[in-house]
Amino acid sequence: MSFIPAALAVVLTALAVDAVAGYPAWLFARIGHPVTWIGRLIEGLEKQLNRPDLSTRARCWRGIGALAVTIGATACVAISCEAVLRLALGDFAIIALGAMASSLIAQRSLHEHVARVADGLENSLAEGRRAVSQIVGRDPQSLNEAAVARAAIESLAENFSDGIVAPTLYTALAGLAGGAVYKAINTADSMIGHRTPRYGAYGWAAARLDDWVNLPASRLSAGFIAMAALIAPGCNAFAAVRAVWRDARHHRSPNAGWPEAAMAGALGLRLAGPRVYAGVAVDDHWMGEGRAQLDAKDIRRALMLYRIACGMQAGVIALLFLTIQQSF
């Protein structure tokens, strides 16, 4: 099997494994997770290189070097694993590679984390706040019921892009190494890509590169959400496209606005808007023009749309795989 069909087969296997089993807790307890391995490397490099006595320029260059080391090390490990498996297993390596690549995709875990917020809100506001604090960075004590629900749906939409669509895309394009390198960039951004005195210069490269590599995935994710809205009960695909066209460019992130606006329009909601991070008020633009007073039922509607969007993505990849396979 040539590289392109093989990469697509790996992706389809990875999506199936993740949807059915996710990343087992017992495996995480024994060996950790690829993100934790990458995170330890990023943390170690940051402690050694990001010295506060250095100039802004020097810290910026050190951050670029650390990012290059992280990407290079991740790529080398992934390429080596793929080569060994292909040599040892031949065509059966696709199954093993798919199982490994499933650790880079977060379909099941994202669904579980967001569903816990709905479960929590149905019991009490305190439980909803506690659950949402596991997936967003804003101060949970400042959130009322509607804000908790909005935060959960926003996280679902944004992470659909960078937790599912992006690693799937780069694995399809470049195999296990493509997905792993994307995950290294995304992890670096989440750890050091912050506009703070400590990370502003050192993490500049990580933040910018993460923005660039997520550009295609964010647009694709909005498309998958709009496609899902065509068949999801009570959803509006036209409103999803209209919200993306009108609102996505106004989001403070160059990427997050696309899936958030699509989700808001499809569900007839308003997302984003003014909120508080670490005690600092952020006056962000609203995504969508529907209701802003949300509850646990709206989270469950968003999860239904998310499941269908994941299925749409898998269906498109399967169709592409069959089309390319027939041409060889």
C-alpha cells in the first residue's frame, strides 16, 4: 500500500480506536501519555533556557531553539517507531500505527469531559463550576449557570478543531510523525505560549506556529460542524455558515472563532462574549446571534452535533481513502 492510502488507513483506524476505547486509564497510569512525555521535555527545556536575566531578544531566540528541539525530537521518535513497525509487521503495521495515532486524537475524552459539565449542572451550579474548571482557564466562581454552559460548549467547539480535526489532518498528510509533530506544537503553545512576563518572549514562536498550523483545521472544523447541522435535529446549517462569515474574524483568536461561530449558529446560541480570565475581564465579540442564557440541555445538544461532526469527518476520510485506493 502506498503512503497516502496507508496514512488514511492509519487515520481511520485511529479514529475508530479512539471512539471505542479512548486512551485507557490503566495505560496512562503505567506509562503516561504522549502529551505528558512531550510536556516534560518542554518543561525541562524551559527551566534551563528561559532565564529572567536575559534580554527579550535572547529569550525569544532560546524559545525558538527549544521549539525546534521539541519538534525534532518528537519527529525522530515517531519516524523511528513507524519504521520499526512497518519493517516488523508489514501491512499489518497499519493497525499498530492506528492504535498509536489514536493517542493523539481526543474524540472520546473531550466528549466525556464536556458531558461531565452537563451532569454537574443538572445537580448543582457548584458541581457544574467544578467540572468546567477542568477544561477552561477562566475563573469558575465568576460563572453563573449560563456562563458555565457557554464555557463548556466553547471548549467543545475549539477543541474539536485542535484536539480532533488538526491531529487527524496532519496524520493523514504525514503519517504518525505528522500527527505527533502537530501535538508537540500544540502542547508547547498550551504550556509556554502565553502573553505573560515569563512566557511572552520565550513562548512567542510556539504561539505563532500553533496559530499557523491550526489555520486549516479551524476552517475544516467549521465546515464539519455546518455539515453536521444539515442532519442534526433542531440545527441550522445555513445559520452556522452565516455566523462564521459574520463573526469568526472578530474573535480574539485567529482560529477559535471559526468552530465557535459555526457551533453557535448551528444551535441558535450566542457564545464567547465578555468573560473573566484570572480576574481580568475580556470584552470579546459574541459568536452567533441566538440565546445567551444556556443550560445543561444546550450542552447536550452541542454534544449531539459534535458526535455527528466527528462522524462526518470520518466519513469524508473514508470516502477519500476509497477514491484514492481505486486509482492505484
